Amino acid sequence: MPKTPTFPLEQPLSAIAKGGSLTITPKQEQILQGAIRVFLQEGYARTSMDRVSAAAGVSKQTIYSHFQDKEGLFKALMERLTLACFQSIFADTELHGEPAILLRQVAKIYLTKVADNPDYLGLLRLMITESQNFPELAKLYNQTVVQRGRQILSQYFAAHPELGINDPEAMAHIFFGSLVSYVIVQEILHGKELTSLSRDRLLDTLMNVIMSQSITQ
């Protein structure tokens, strides 16, 4: 029997939508715990509310009343799992701290809480597998995860002119893009079985690229 995934949080979940907030109730948590088992086993297209209902131990009407439809349920699940990984970084809408320390910390937390989280990897694999047939899911992931992280980091770069970064948004894309591609190649495409690129080597080089901008100014 597959292990039931869990999402430990130190504080209630906050929604990423601008100006809004979302509190996960025990009933919603129960539904989401059942939903992820079905989504990861069956894929998005084959997941039915009947299966989710059975896995979560609630009625379909209860699911609809909380999440409206399958897309709403999937979006809530994605936000739940994503924020469980990132909440220690993005608990607020701004990043604070010395760049040399903070940026390495951000990268390390991303790699450990994402690369070492089989549930998040399963969700990411689902995104990639079904993005061609269901592009709206890929767009949803992009909006929920990629754009959010890029916006917050871009604002941080813009607030630190001493870094000498001319295009904060592009640098934020490079920063997170490097981390995401590393996770995909190493953990999903079995890269760690073929190459010896360690996380420390990646982080050292990434930090050198960012911090060197301030030296050349």
C-alpha cells in the first residue's frame, strides 16, 4: 500500500492570490490528503471525483462545496504542497537579509524541500507528463509556483542596487531556473545516476554569477 503523503506546516497555509488569504480547515486537509494519492496514481485526466471521494472518505458534494470542481481541487492541492515547501522562505511577500547569505539559504531550502520531497516531485512529474494534453495545468503551475517565486526574488534584487543587477526579473529567472532545471534533470530524468554535479557545486557557481555583478560595477 502506498505511503500516505503528509504536508507538515508550522503555520496555517496562506494563499498566493493577491490581496487574499486561504485557511485550510481540517475537512479540506482531509480532502487534499486523499486527492494527492489519486492524482499521483491516476494522473489528472483519469482522476475522478468518485475516486477522490473514496480516498478522502468524504462525499462528492463535500468536495464540490469546498473546491468547486476538479481544477479547483488540483489548484488548491498544488498551492498546498508548494507552500509547504516554500513557506520558510516566502512566509512574507518580501525577502530580507544580506544577499550572500540569504540567496544561498533560499537555494538550499528549495533544493532540500523540493528535491527531497517525493510528493512534490510526483506533482512536478505530473505537470510535465500531462502539460501537452492539459496546457491549463502547466499554466496553473507556472502562475502558482514560477511567477510567484520570480516576482518575490525580482523585488529583492531591485531593492539591492549594490548587487549591480541591471535586469532583476531576468536574474530572478536565471536563479530559480537553474534550481528547477537541476531538480528536473537530477531527480526526474535520473541525472544523478549519470553525472556527479553536486548541489554545492551548483550553488557555489550560481552565487558567483550573482555576486560577481557587484564586483564589476
